[in-house]
Amino acid sequence: MDYFTQIPAVAYPSIENSGASNVVLTNILTRSAFIQEIMENAALFYEYQVKDGETAEIIADKLYGSVGRAWIVLLFNNIQNAFYDFPLVQEQLNALIESKYDMSLATAQSTIHHYEERVTRTILFNGVVQSEEENTYIISSLVQDDTTGVAVSRTINESPLPSIPDTCLDGSTATATFADGITVVTSTKYCNVTNYTYEFEENEKRRSIRLLDVQYVVNVENEFRRLMRNGN
């Protein structure tokens, strides 16, 4: 089913003839409440990892049997730009990085984009790891000197932040042991992330999408047609 053919049209005053005539346009602002209801029902979806080179059309054709159902892939992932909101193939990603940062790929791989503080919290019971969680925070390379109030370079254990591209330095480690056999280890490390790595990781995040289970596709299409036709 083609998405835009189902959306109702609206008469809009023409710029020509001082608005004496109307032009008929597709009302792209039309929305339906049932879409939100479906999106909030996790049981209807499963996670899918987009493979290199796959587009919404390819996925829809492979899993739903028609490229015309690409709108379902895009809509239920809130993808507004089918090119930039979908993972790029390597050549496209390289071109984007060079254009965005106005530098060669080699320079982007050595230029620091930002610094991060990565805090890992590990819970053990009688020495056996039960869970591990890492939280990442973007930080400045500068901190305020408590004595002078002047901004100075941040240091870790009296050493500067890592300067080698895409590397980390260990910070502090704290261990808390409790009588019930629980031990909590909190460790911190400081890392830098290059322009290239930042864009690469952002691109990888876009690989994980939600797909509507194929058994519900026809029902969604029929309900969408009905809502666009009746308006409720």
C-alpha cells in the first residue's frame, strides 16, 4: 500500500489569480491516533539490525513482501529522513564526515571531537559478578582551579587527559563491601573520541530499529485506510 495515496487532499488557495482558484494538495499534516497506540504496544514489534546497504524499501520488500510498505518501517521508527536517519554505507559515511567537518578522513580520525567520563558499576556476590552497568558522560577538557578560579586543563592522577586519539586513561576505583556478601566496585576512566569515531558510533546506533510483526501489517494498512477515509 502506498502511504501518500491514502492521505486525504485539501484545497489550498492558489498564489496565482489572487487566490481566486484553489490547488489540491496532499494533507501531509494528517495524523491518526491509532499509530501512537500501536507504537506503544511493544508486543507487536521485534528488534531488527539493519545490514549495510539496506534501505526501508529493501527491508519492506524482504520482510513484508512489498516496497510499498516501506512507510511502515519509517513511520514506526519515527524516521523522517530516509537517507540520514538510516545507517549509511561506509562510502556515504566517509563522505558525510569529510563534508561535515571540512577535513580529510585521516584528519577526522585524529581530531578529538569530545572527552568522556565512563563510570562502571560492578556488583558482585561472594566474588561472582552479578551485574555491570556503564554510564557515559561528556565532559570538558577544562576544570576550574579552586584556588585561582581560573580554568585549567583537567588531569587524571596528575596526568593530562589522553591525547592519543580514541584512547582511555584509568581514573579512580572505589570498592564497597557489605556484610551480606555484596561488593560494589565503581571504576572511572577518561576517554577521548575522535570526529570519525563519533560519527561512526552514531551511524551504528541507527542500525537498531523496531519492525512491526508481519502478521499485523495488513490490519495496520486496513485501519490506516479507514481512518484516512473517515477521519476517525
